[in-house]
Amino acid sequence: MSTLVHGISQLVTCQGAEPADVGLIAEAAVVVQDGRIAWVGAASVAPECDEAIDLGGRAVLPGFVDSHAHLVFAGDRAGEFTARMTGTPYDGGGIGVSMAATRAATDDELRALVAARVAEMRAQGTTTIEIKSGYGLSVHDEERALRIAREFTSETTFLGAHVVPPEMRGERAAYVDLVTGPMLAACAPQARWVDVFCEPNSPYAFTEDESRQVLAAGIAAGLLPRVHGNQLGPGPGIGLAVEMGAASVDHCTFASDDDLGALAASSTVATLLPGVEFSTRSPYPDGRRFLAAGVRIAIASDCNPGTCYSSSMPFMIALAVREMGLSPAEAVWAATAGGAAALRRNDIGRIAVGALAHFAVLEAPSYEHLAYRPGVPLARSLVLSEGALEGAR
């Protein structure tokens, strides 16, 4: 069964070699067969298909790829957000609050919370989501977080090394041994990735040596590495990510020139998380500086209860344009093709023959409206599988 998707005023393919080249096709159409894109081009020369979907002159992009999200948690930390807005700095300690609420929740409660957050993301054009553990911080709670996350995505990340939990703050070495031993053994079957919060500027996160130990153990267990790095200040996170061959190092708020040089010479993607800077009153990294250095970048939401409780990739695009110096084209590329690179995927984040039929449809004639009209619900997901609509319409 073939499906013609037409009535597209502007098709953003993200097939260009550079982030500024998003590969635009005006008055376009796409043919989908068996859940994958079979043809892309001008609507005037589109082939005949078994069925058709008319999008009525809307713009179409690849579905957003949110390559950094923490969705398995209970409770909220609105009070902490309010305190930050009135001058209390962020140091990572509030994660323990979410840990307590998450441990107290039942599986069904957590499952319902994740389902609601995923639906919220899909309604805003996100079609691929990475989900981390990290709010259980015990063998049982980390394993069940990943088990629940796998019901919603194949991109699951073991983050037992999020912070040292309160009950083990005086036993850091023992906690690292737990993470790299019994916790990893329980969680590895449910995860694709291993991650660590490498942040010597926080007393709750992990040093360079501890982080290297966690990543090495995860790699030995068959997981692929990612890193939270350089969020609260200059540090070793970016260098460690490059050393360990991480697919992505995320935050990068405080990146030195040497860090950027190392990233540019590697395959590691720098994933920028503008919602965190917005929610913590931290300085925004200069996206132009990353691009000028030749670094590949992605944009993700980091949706989490403490430092960015937003699931909106369009909002992240608008922030990246307004606060990080990216052009609208560069921000869209980072939120689609860049996110795919951060997950080492070539079947998402672009509209090309062979890619999955994952689209973001805009109630607008062009992609520029994502930054031009911030806060307006313009995007929705359209996912086609064997001719049947699966996404939010």
C-alpha cells in the first residue's frame, strides 16, 4: 500500500551537508510505502499511489528527534524552580527530591506519567524520544524505569550515575561499585546507552575518574556511551566524552576552545539544551562558536522535573535562535538531523528515500514560523506505517 502525502507548501528535508542548508522543496509531495519514504519531489510530478493525505498547504519537516529526555519520574519541583527564579543557584541536589517521589510511585503510576509526557511530545511534532533512567538510583528502581521506558522507545539510557543518592553520600566508592556492578547487570538488558553526569562542580555528581569507570563498565556490558558534561562550569566532561567515543556530550554550557577542537576532530555530537539555561538562569552557550569550530550540534529538550520541565522542541528551537545565535535553519537542522546524529541513526531526522515516515506538520507555510511565533502550538506529528496513520494529527 502506497500513500501520497501532498499539499505541502514547503518541504524541509534536512538533507543538506551543512546545518544552514535544510534542503527546501516548494509545493512538494512525499510517497510512503511500508512505513518508509519511497519518493520525494515536486507535487506536480508525483507518482500515482493507492491513497492520499492532503495537508492543505502546510509546511512539513522531519519529525523532531529529542535525543535527551528524563521522563520516568514522579512528583514535581515547582518550588525549586521558583527559588531559582529568585536567586538560588542550581547545584544538582534537587534530584534527590525526584528520587524519593519516583521510588514511592507504583509501576502503573510511572507508566501513566510517561505515557502522558510522550503524548505531549508527539502532539508538538516530536517523533523520536530518548528516555533516561536516573531518578531511582537503586537496582530495583533503575531497572523498572528502563523497563517502563522501553515500552515507549528503543532509545533508552541507563543513568544510574545521575547523582550519588542521599543515603550513600558518605560512600561514593561503594555507590560507583553498585552502579558498575549489580545495577548495570540488571539494567543493561533494558538499555541501549550508558550515561553519566560528569560534573566536578557539583558535590552530588561524578568526577572524571568515576565517570570513566562508569562508562567503561557500560561499554563492556554492550552499551553505547553518552555524557552529561560541562553544565555547571568548566570541566573534563567534553574531553572524556571524546576519549570514550561517546555519541553525544550534552549541555556543554562551559566549553573551552580546546573542548571545541576535540569535538570537531571527533564523531561526538555536542547536544545543546537551551531549556535548561532558560529554567536555571544559566548562561546560554554560543551556538555560533560551536559551528564556527566545525562541531556538529544537536538540540534537545532535557525534559525533566528540576531543570527544564518542558517537552516542547519548537520552544527549544525558538530559544536556540533567540539566545544561542543560531539561524532558524540551523536550529531546525539541530533538532532533526543533529538529534539523529546524536543517536547514531540515519533512518530519522531527514526526509529522504529509505528514511522512516516520521514527519512534523506545521500550521504555517514555512519552518521559520517555529522561531517567529514562539509559544504557539504550530507543530504536530504525522507517522505513517504501512499506510496507516500512527502519529497525533
